[in-house]
Amino acid sequence: MAAALLEQGEDAFRRLFKYYKRRQPPPDLSGIVDFSRAQQYCKVLIAPLNVTSISDQDACKAGLQPVCKWKAYSLDGYPGFMFILDPFLPGWQCYWAKQCLKIYPRKPNVCNLDLHMSPEETKDLWEQSREQLRLKTPGKREAKSLLEKLRWVTLGYHYNWETKKYSPDHYTAFPMDLAYLSEQVAAACGFQQFKAEAGILNYYRFDSSLGIHVDESEMDYSKPLLSFSFGQSAVFLLGGLKRQDPPLPMFIHSGDIIIMSGKSRLFYHAVPRIVPNLEGRAIPSCLEHTTTRYNCSADTSYRQRDEGDWEICAKYLQSSRVNMTVRQVVGVGQSFPVTSDTEMITDSQPYSYHQDPKEENEHKRQKLEAAAKSP
């Protein structure tokens, strides 16, 4: 059915996006690439990894299995795209999911709720939501907690959704643990000098989607975009350099990592649908192992508190997916464009900067060339 839609007039990407997003009748999901069954698809190839780039000890510190045990794939016709099947050690998916729900939304990081609430009201969404989430009854319609209203959080260089740019004037320290994880994964994929500088966390419910877009706001396209997923599964559409290029649908499951580099760094992509994990469990089995580095502590009261936190996280993830995307904004030797006094921040467009159109086109051409030369 999905293939037949590509023969009609409307642009192929939008047509397939609408098809997989629709509720009634539900779409046929049988033709979607599932990398956990990679051998069934002719486009799926084994992707080489730099096994010696990080030690087993460094991988473990980031909550990852030794690189030699990872299962990584590429796609014929999609240069620079890589898909890594859940490489996390038992318990570490829980750790990262909890960071996204409890720690990363805290101030001074920025979230969608800041647009219509005061800083004091959004200071600690976890504490304001935990009791409400704990008492939730599955399947019953109840008022949403603030955490359930969360749609995005930005880290490091905070992305400006109006101008679609980053600014050196709107930066907070990037989380050290997430930076370490990202840099280890990047190194294993051949990017030794990757520096995690900006993150966008997306929070999806079963009725959520992410529109068709390309990530082109960073100044250096030669660095990869890393995407980590936890919780329920998603249908991901990967297109090409043109919006009209027909996309390839694939599943992303909890723990999976996507790397977009080289030419694929500028490919259009989207998430039209969140689907229940294919195991049929309330949460995927990979999230049922709650032992983390913190649980090894001899502090019993801390372990009990950690287990209580996970009970809240698990309740949330029964109907949600959390995604962390990490990118390097500025390349070696690059700096943000200088703005004049008349181009500085306005009330309607905070943190924006402007650039001469000719300079911007030349800058983009250079970034495209750099991306084409990257691994």
C-alpha cells in the first residue's frame, strides 16, 4: 500500500508521512525496515566500526558494551547513515531515560513550557510531577502532569526555534555524562574529534509526531548527528537531499542509536508515528533491568530512592518515547558570525543573529563540501 502512494502526484515524502501518521484506518506497518531482522532486507549492509577507538573500560564508563559486540548497519544508497542496535549494558537505558526526565529538564536548560510559564514554575518538573505520575491509572483519562506536557528540552547551545539558529549568547554547560557517551559513540563510528556542544531532547506521546525537516543549523556539517532513543518505538522516515525524494521507513526501538554523517547529514527525515514496542510489553524488556552504576553503591537509602525514581520513569515510558539528539555546532577554527548593534537581540526573536545572504550561501556551500568529504 505504501509503495503505491509513491506513484501519485503529491511529493513522495509528505504522502508517506501522512500515510504512517493516520489513525483510521491504521497504516500497514509490515513493510517497514526493522534492523533487528537486518538479514531480511537487501538494502541493509554491515557497517564497519573502529573497534580499537575506545577501550572496553571507556565504553563501560559510558554504559556501553565493548565495541566488538555492537551490531551496526548502513543502508545502500544512503551514504553516511548508520544504525546501531541497542549497544547499552543492562540497566543503562534506565539511567539515560531518567536523566532525560529528572535531570536535563532542570534550569538553566530550556524547555517548551518556558514559552508560557515562569522560570519558577518550570524550575523542577520532576518534583512537580512525580506524585501525580505515581498515582496514574493506566488507560484512565486524567489531567496531565507538567512532565507529560514536556515536548522538548535544549542543552548546551540552545536552539532558537524561531530563527533556526544557535547563538554564543545563549549557552549553558553541556551535561558531562551525555557528552562522554556521545564522544565515545562518535569515536567508534570514525569521528575521533567530535565535541558534543548542543542537544535537543524530544518527548513523544503515542499521538506525537515530528515533521519533515533537515538539520542544517549547525556551522560544521562534517560532524555527525547522533540520535539516542528510549521507551516506546517509532516509525522513522529517511529521505534524500530533496524534499521530493521518497523516504525509506524504518523502526527505531528502545536503545537504538542513529548516526547521520557525510551526505546523509543533510537528508530530510521525520517521525510520523510512535508505536507500542513490538514485544507487546508495557515497557520494552531492555528497560526492565534497573541496575546502574549508582545501584552499586553501599548506600541502601540511595538505592531505594533510585528504585522509586525508576517507578515514576517506567510509568511515564509506558506511553512515551524519549529521544536525545546531540551535535557539534562549531568546527575547528570556526566562530559565530559577528552581529552589529542593529542586528542584536529583539524581544520577538531572542538569541538571533543575521548574515549577509551571499556570505550565508557561500558558508553553506563550504559546509556541504566538508560534509561530502567526511567519513
